[in-house]
Amino acid sequence: MASLQDRIDRSGGALNMLRNSQIGSYVFPVAPEFSNWRDECEAWNNTAVLLDQSHHMTDLYVEGPDTIRLLADLSINNFKNFGRNKAKQLVCCNYEGHVIGDAILFGLDDFRVNIVGRPHIPNWVQYNAHNGGYDVVVERDERTTNTAHPTRRSFRFEVQGPKAWAILEKLNGGPIDDIKFFAMGQIKINGRNVRALKHGMAGAPGLELIGPAGEAEDVRAAILEAGREFGLLQGGARAYSTASTESGWFASVLPAVYTDPKLADYRKWLPDKCFEAGASLGGSFTSEKIEDYYITPRDAGYKFVDFNHDFIGRDALMARQAAPHLQKMTLIWDNDDVIDIFRSQFNEGDNRAKWMEGPAAYFATFPFDEVKVNGELVPGFSTYVVYSSNARRWISLALLDPSVVKEGETVELTWGEPNGGSNRPLVERHKQVTVRAVAAPSPVHSSVREGYRPYLGNVA
């Protein structure tokens, strides 16, 4: 069977493979909108939103006496108190200390877990489980776009927003037993015990609800009925596409698996139609070294690296502890420059800027745009540009050198592909343009949206 490495070789290298991929951004296989995406986005900030996360992520179930040892060997996380009803943001690196990806880890039992995320981490864990001599059993449940089955094994609903807790307690028929942050408990919904993970969004507590797929529609109907009086809205794929940028989460790093010599066998194990082979790379940031698109845990703001255990990448991360790193920021795009992008769409021929689809304007699986200060390139990049209906601005997530860019300062971002576009069908012929943007905290705090006018300026 052909492998990822075979495809890299046929393509003339990983960069050529990714830049010439014919697919676009990551697919969220739920309804685009239930009402309109503007109101749905604002619901998680003002009232409450119900998001269906049942379909777009890969689930990898791992069970056996070596489950925790496997996870500890692969990730930067501390597993000292991990077990049943605990959860973590699982982050794995290659041997050179670059991030392969992240996923949410659910402790279903002391030696049984579910790893949920884009395919990078499920692939990496499955490979090591099979080839590392671990006493575990692995079961994979593909995201809906990758399976012939009409439903998943489980449903996963998220109820978030300032009024979410009132809705959840109404469903439960009373106060909910205390669930610590990023831990799991259960609530009652229509007489069913539903597993619940506690986390937050928009500065308010909420729950992610998990159960058998066959019960999904009954649970959804009960949530919608309970939330009616509180202004709950269902959020579709278009609204959901903005959530990661607003919340400051790097939705999908480019997995650092393409060059590490110690991952040669992994690249030969991955099939040539895997996610890592078919994903696309786009934007104005270009380099002839794919390593320039890799990041470290410190770049992404992962502050929970546990050096008290051995894991893949530990030595490399230890060696660069004192080295400079990038800082996560939000770039708030200049209103006038954005308006010029839309105004240019009326120009003749190719004399127009790259179209900005709303609310998510990125057109590749891995979008990277260059950032400058006074015409000089800044170490780092901008990614995942969206229109935030809460901030009423176009914003993007950026990882930039904090010694060059400070919060409150203006940078210049290049929007559009070099050389007038590419051979990818999602990219029309266009010209690159410069967009001014102000560096702000990530996530975009309410003080930025509501009170700190130097960031926002005049709303056009």
C-alpha cells in the first residue's frame, strides 16, 4: 500500500504536496446555519448556544493496562492524577520538540480513554500503540466525512454562554453536583444519565454532553426546549468556524511529521490518503523549509509541559527552554483596509484582492499569512482569519515575536497568495494587498470588545 512518504516523494517534497493539495479548509459536517450565523455567534457571548460536535472529529478509544504509560510517553502532559472522569488537552511533539498536534483526552475509566480531535493525534497514538509493544487495544471511530455510516458511536453537544448553567440546571431538575473545571460528571436529561465535561467559553461555565449516538436527537430536543426561554440558539458550522479564533485556540497546527528523520517509519506507516497527505497549505507566508511552519508548545501558549517524566521531544524542549519563542496574539484588522478588499471585487480582470468568505475567510487547511512591521518581516505568522460578530471586526490569530510586536502596536499583514494565486480550485486569480492590524490579547477579552477603544477605533 502506498504511504505518506511515497506521496511526499512523488510530489517533490512535503511543501509541494501541501501547497498543491486540491482540498480547502477543514469540513464541519453539520448544517451551515440554523438561524443566521451572526446571531448564532453572539449567542455564546450573550445568551447560550448549542453546538453539535458529534461529527467533525476523529475518536480514538484506547484501553488496557498500558494506556497511561503510552500517553505519558507521547505527550508533554502530567498524568499523576489522571484517571476516570478527568480530561486533558493532550499535546504531542516530534523528537525535535515541534508540535504534532493536540486533542482532548477523556478519561472514561482508569485504563480506558477517548482521544478526540483532528486526525493528527489519533494517527500518532494509534501508530505507537501498534508498534511500541504496549498492552492496549485501540478502536477508531472516524469523523463523519470519513465513514460510510450515517451516525457516530457517540453524540457530543456543547452548551455554552452566560445562561448555559441555568439551562443545564433546568434540564437536570435542580442544582448540578459540583464538577471541577476540565473534569467530568453527569446530569439528568429526560431521565437519562448524560456524561458531562465542564469547561468554559465566553467567560461563562458550560458543559460538553456525551452519550450514545442513538439518544442524540432526544437529548437535542430536550436541550432546545429547556433553552427556549433563555434565548438558546443552535449554532451551525459557519458560526462554529469562528469560535477557535475568538477563544484563542490554534485550531490545527501543521503537524510536524514531514521531516524528522526519527519519524521515517511513521511516514511509511501512514497511508497516502491520510489527513497529513491531503491537507492543504495556503496564504502569503512562504518558505522553502517546511520546518518554518512548525511550532513549539511555548509558541502556542501551552504552559503545562511536564519535564518530570520522559516523553518524545523532552530533550529538545529542555534544550530550548531559554530560547526566544513566539507569543499568541489577536490581530484586529483595520476597517478601511478590509473595506478596500471588498471594494476591489468590482475591479476588472485580476485587479482584485483575494475574496474574504464570511465568517471564516481561510481557504486552506493550514492558513499562514506573513506579518511585517515597517515593511520588515516579523518572525511568526497570522492564521485563521474570521469575522467576529461579537467584536464586530475581522480578526485573526497570530503567533508573533513579542520582542518585535507589542500589544497595541500596528502591524502590516499580507492578504492573498503570491504570484497572483495558485493552481488550487478554491483560489481565484487576485493580487496581494496589505492590511493594517492592531495586536491585541488572545483571546479577545471583553475589555477589548467593549471598553478599550484604541484597539477598536471607529466601527465602519
